[in-house]
Amino acid sequence: MTGTILGAPDIGRALTRIAHEILERNEGHEDIVLLGIPTRGVPLAQRLAANLAEVEPGFDATQRIGALDITMYRDDLRSQPTRTIGATTLPSVGIDGKVVVLVDDVFHTGRTIRAALDAIKDEGRPRAVQLAVLVDRGHRELPIRADFVGKNIPTSRTERVDVHLAETDGEDAVILTGGHA
Amino acid sequence: MSAPIVITNVSLYGDTPSDLVLVDGQIASLDAADAPADARTIDGSGLVALPGLVDLHTHLREPGREDAETIETGSRSAARGGFTAVHAMANTTPTADTAGVVELVASRGREVGLVDVYPVGAVTVGLNGTQLSEMGAMANSRAQVRVFSDDGKCVHDPLLMRRALEYVKTFDGVVAQHAQEPRLTEGSQMHEGLVSAELGLAGWPAVAEESIIARDVLLAEHVGSRVHICHLSTAGSVEIVRWAKSRGIQVTAEAMPHHLLLTDESARGYDPRFKVNPPLRTQEDVDALRAGLEDGTIDIVATDHAPHPDEDKDCEWGAAAFGMIGLETALGIVQKTMVDTGRLTWRDVARILSETPASIGRDEAHGRPLAVGEPANVTLVDPADAWTVEPAATDSRSNNSPFGGIELPGRAVATFLRGTPTYVDDRFTALTEGASA
Amino acid sequence: MKHLLGTDGLSREDAVLILDTAGQMAATQEREIRKLPTLRGRTVVNLFFEDSTRTRISFEAAAKRLSADVINFSAKGSSLSKGESLKDTALTLQAMGADAVVVRHWASGAAQRLAESGWLHGSVSVLNAGDGTHQHPTQALLDAFTMRRHLMGAAVGDDVTGKGLDGLTVALVGDILHSRVAGSNIALLRTLGANVVVVAPPTLLPYGLEERGEVAVHYTLDDALEAHDLDAIMMLRVQRERMTGGGSGFFPSPEEYTRLFGLDRARMDRLTDHAIILHPGPMNRGLEISAEAADSPRSVIVEQVSNGVAVRMAALYLLLSGEEASA
């Protein structure tokens, strides 16, 4: 099964559902901050924040959102081309004592999230860290799981999952390619 | 004495084809029909015969730096380069500033027997620039020194230079000046210009050479002596020598193969193989040197063959020694830069690489015509045998050639010193086989 | 990037990448926990053939903040007393498993020679921390970083990411001839789009600088202040040994130098309001710069030091991460 797996309406519905799940799990929006992992985790976090604010008008998106660049915490720096380091911006309310919801587009081996957990540790001490992803494609290499998943997509290792977002790519779509082992 | 040799159908001076019959150290005939029955014959077709080449400026390093070169290895390299005579510079350890040292060098040269080694005597004791060495003793020794030079250092003191110029008249000697104003070149590493500014290397300005040459030609005129300018390297120097000659001043000048081919751009990689003194200059200087050689302003080409062991070159530029080897590449570079460009004929090459250097150095047995009854000092050149320079493959003990990887159009393929082959190319092994058996 | 040998061969793209990366590094240095795990397990050797405590500790701090192991290796030597050769030192470092060598050397070209000679096999990166009178690229980069932060950010929030130094006019004052800081700065400033003004006595200008016409040249500081609205002025250190004596001096006396080239209160007051004052340090107070100028609010001299760590972190990161480096 290759091609476009999710279209714009699917992505919109998934994010709306995740927003509700976050509120439900945490019994409200108190203490919640969202940290997007660049590149596409950042616009996803912004959309989630907007959804949260829609449901809970008391949620001030501008103060509760940030970006967490994990480049310097990766464990594969030597086996990939040099990566450009992105900006880390913490929410203006900070992360100490808060519930940090990490937001990323594709959840795969878990190594990105491992790096993100290390990065958070150097930035402060949240009360809890949770994980929201648009797509979970499996093949975990570390004992990490997501708290909120937009869509589980079973894949083979040779396949490729690309998330396109209007903010970065001009359209909303999740595309599966490859798979010829 | 070697067996008689006949070289058939060889082009004398690049002109008329002729034969050369070498018997008992002399040119016995120009007709193969006159050859003795036991003569070995080689085919000279396509080759140019020149009188054996003479290098007025060689560093053989012995005594003192036998790790860089010895009289034996240097002689072998010279013979392979087509030379039958070399003038060995005085900056050895001990300095060649006494009759004893110059006789040692000359006799070691004779023992080796591959080229005639003419020692150059130091102008000042220990090259220290303060006290004249006993030049008369060296001139009258068995080495019969006629060329005196503090090469490596400039005879900077004007009064001392005047005295030296006057004094060598006693025995028809000549002072060969290393023209380098010392104060203007303190700490210098390369030619002072745009490249040195970019590379952050202390500059060796052209004026430091030109000001000394200007002074010395005026001194030579004043005292009526002859003066020889070593390794002339700048366009301004060519101008000054041209002017001096036009006034009738007895000045001769030499250019080095590397200054005819390479420029200061070569320093960009900080590879010390390109570090030499005087330094590689600009393209404008290269062009002026070629023009000066063409019009006779520059009299000769000499090598400034300056061997250095690897450790003095495989290092950072600032710590590296100045100098490059050049005996085996000189002829090919002269062909590339002067003959193949139409500026000089092979007859001119005979003049600048044999006749005139022999005459400046008063080497009576060298630079003679290729004619019956003359000494059989002969170099055969194959002007069509293009080759790529491999520094490690030379006969010099050192590898510090800047020409590695450069293709040269031709080379010496056989060298005869008084009729004896001192170097022969693989194609002529018949000449040496059996000779040693 | 494999090596950082000079700014003359640095593209604008790479220069801006280093500055942008330095910006992110600087942000991490404002946190409580400043250490990053990025270069864990990598070994950085500080190889210093010349004393320079400032530069060495800056590189050391940068490497340690990125969790690299640091080995300090000082090999004294000069053109006169050779000491251990660069080649033998290189072989030693190779054997110790260095991933990067930060080299300070008295010989111009030493860093390039180390990188290109083949003495270091494989993947060792070379960072030039000052070679003779040639280049000192990280100093120029930290100067550019400091200028960009102060002079390019004000108009549009504070985000200077991706920007050069376009349109700025920057003066370098002092010993241009022997200064590797000047050498690196002139090349980098031009690459980043700044106008360069050079102020020095003619004895301290490199051959051909004026003729090339790439920079404006003035023989006194007053002339330069008259002719240009400077955005930044960089006072170079006057080396004592360059001054006078034995007919080799480049100018007659320290007093005359100060009169013609020193940055004092009166000259500082002629600068535009936003102009900043830089100095690579260590300063000769009272010679090239007065205490009033050095300690004025325009002075960013102390900030240059902290920016130096961020820039060196960026350089180490860019050289040591990436598959090329591990090949």
C-alpha cells in the first residue's frame, strides 16, 4: 500500500482528536506546554495549541508553545551528513513543573524521542513528559511509546513515510513510498 | 682510456648531421669511415650532439653534508643531466676557503671521475663577509680555482666587494656574487608581492637583489674587473645587467631553470619544495628572464642544484631549507622554455650551457667546439624523448625537486667525458656492456 | 567542512552557517546546564607551538562544553630552535586518536601543511588557531558574530540568522602587515558584504593592499574618521617588538603611534551613535586604545571573549559531526 495515506481532512481530524485526548488525560489545560521537534513537529504543535485553545479558551497558545531542537543530542551524528542546528525556544511560562507534550510528525525508531528526553533534561525539570505524534510507523529500537497517536501505519523497514504540511511543504498529506525490498 | 666510440648520423648543435668518432679522449674524426675496427657504434639518428654541459653553480654538499649529497652522487646526477663539468660551491662544512679544502674537493671529483669538479673558493673566510679568504692560495693550488663566491650569502660590505673584485685580477679570477641585500631580506621566506601578502610569508623584495647588482656592476666598472651575477631572478636585474653591458662593463649573469619556469604562485600550498633563494618570482620576471636569455643579456643557465634531505623539506615552510635539486632537469627545462618556444636554437644552448659557463670559469677543456682534435666531452640530447619528472628517481641523494609530475620535452641520453661514457640511457647499454667486464 | 584553515577560502554560505550555528550554541550557554553531549567520545587536541593562553582556553572550553575529550599539547619551538617537528607531532597525535587538531603555530601555513601534507592519515580535522602572520579564522568569525549581533539585528527583532554583514563599514586599525587577525578579518568581512577600512602607517601595510583597491586605506585614524561613518572599529594589538629600535622599527615611538592611531575619548566621540569598538585582546591600554574607550558602553571587547567560545563550539561541531568526518 503506497501513495497518500492521509489527506488534509484526515490530518485535521487526527489533530482535533489528539487535542481532546491531551485535555482528557491531563484533566484540563493547567500546566500543559507543547514542545514541537523541528522541522514538522513545530507547526504540528502550533496546530495542536490552536485546537486546545478552541476547546479551552483559557489556554494561551502564545505562552505555552516552544520548539526543541534535538540535533546536538542525536546518537547518529557521525553516520549522517552534518545537520544544521535549529533553534530551541522554550514556552514563556517555562517547563519546570509543567507537563511537556513533545510533538513530532513520524514516530519510528524512538531515537529522536530519546534525544529529546535528554535535551529536555538539560533545559529544566518538567513534572511529566508526554508524546504526541501524527504517525506511528512502528519498528521501535528503544523502549519508548507514544501517549497520543494520530494514525498507526504498519510499514516495512524499506518503506518511507513523508509528512507534508501546508506550513512547510504547501500541502497537508502523509505519503508512503518505496517498499520494494 | 675507454674503447673508441662512433656516433653515427648525429646532428651537431642541432644542425648538420655528422658522425662523431671518439678515440683516446678526443674527437678523432667526423666520419664513421675513419673509425678504428674495435669501435663501438651507436646510432645518433634524431639526436643532437652538444659539447658537454658545464654547470657554473652546483652544491655538492661534500664535505659536511654527505646526508644531502656527496661528490659521487652529485657527479652521477650531473652526468645523467648531460654535464661534463660542475663548479662546486664553497658553502660546505668546512667552508671551501683554503687550498686544503678545494684540493680535497677537486681530488675527490677526480677519483669519482664522472664529471670534472671545479671547486669554487669562498670570497671571505667562513663566508662571514668580513675577511678575504686566501684566494691566491686557492688559485695556485692544484685545484686552480678561478671562480670565487660566498654563494648562499651576499658579499655585502661594499669595500670588501671592491677589494675582492680587484684582488682576483691577479689570477684572472671572477667573483660570482649572490646578490641579496641582507637587511632588506631579514627573515624573508618568498618573493615579496601579492602572493606573499596573502600567505603571510615575509617578503624578499626584488630591490634587495637589484640594488646589489647595480652596486656591483658600478664597482666592476670602477676597478676594471669582471663580475658574475649568480641566479639573477628579477626583471629589474635583467634591466640593470643590460644597461651595464651596454656600457661595456665586464659583467656576466646566470639564470636558473626554476626561475625560467615557475612563479611565486607555486608557494600557495606552502609546500617547501618551492622554497628557494632567490625566490620564485612573478610571471613578469619569468618573461623578462627568458627575454634576457634570448638577447644575450643573461649569458648562461646554471642549476643552483641544492640538495636537502627530506627532513629539511617535509616540514612547515618557515622551518624548511631554501633550495632545489636541478642537475637532471636543467636541459629539459631549457628546451621547454627556450628551444621549443623558438627563442633559442640548439647552437645557442651549446653557448649558454657549455661554452660560456666554461669560459667564465676558465675551464679550458670544456665548452670546446665539436671538431676534430678537441676533447671528446660530448652530450647527446634526445629532444623528442618526453618524460615526466620523478624526484625520487634521480641519481641525486636528495629528492627536493619542485618539478615532480611536470613533463619535460627532452633530455640527455648519453654523456661522454674525454671519450668515456659517464651516463648512457638504457637504449645504449651496448656501450657499457663488456666495458666493465 | 573538513578543516577550518582560513577565512580566505570560506564561502559566504559556510561562513553564515558557522555564525548561525554559533548563535544556537550561544543560546545553550545561557542555560543553567551548559554542557551538551554532542561530541561525546571525540578527542580534540590543542596543539600550541606558541603560547596563547586566551585562545587555548577558549577552544578548551568550547570542546568541553560539547563533551569532547581535550588534550593540551604544547610543543615549544621556533624557526631558530626547531624543537620537535610538526610532522613528528602530527604522527604522535594521529597515534593518540585525535579527531580534531586545533593548531597554533609560529609558521604561516603550518595549519594548511598539517591538513594537506599527508602526515595525518584519515579523518583528522584541522582547525587553524593562528598561523604566523597569516590567518586566525575563529577570531574573525567571532568578530563577525559580535558585529552581526549588535549591528544587524536591531532593525528586525533580534533574529540575525542567515544574515551577513552587508552594508556595514568596519575599520581595522594598526599592524595590518603582521596581524593574522587582520588577515582573516579583511577576507571574511568582504565575503560577508561589509566595506573594509584599513588604518595603518604605510610601514605596517601588506604589499599591494592599496593597489588592489579592495579596501579603503588611510594613514591616520583622523583621516579615516573624517572619510567614513564607521559601524565598527577594531583596534589591533601593537606588538612591542615591532615598535622601535635598531633601525628596524615600523614607527618612531609608541607616543607617535598613539597620537596618530590611538583610540581616545576625542576620536571615540566622533563615531556614530551605534558604532561599536572591538579589540582581539590582549589590549595595550594607553597605546592603541585608551581606558576610556576600552571601558565605554560602546566596547564589546568582553563579549568578544564569550562569543569566541560559541563560535569555536560551532566550528568544532561542524567539523566533527557528519559522515564525512567519520569516513
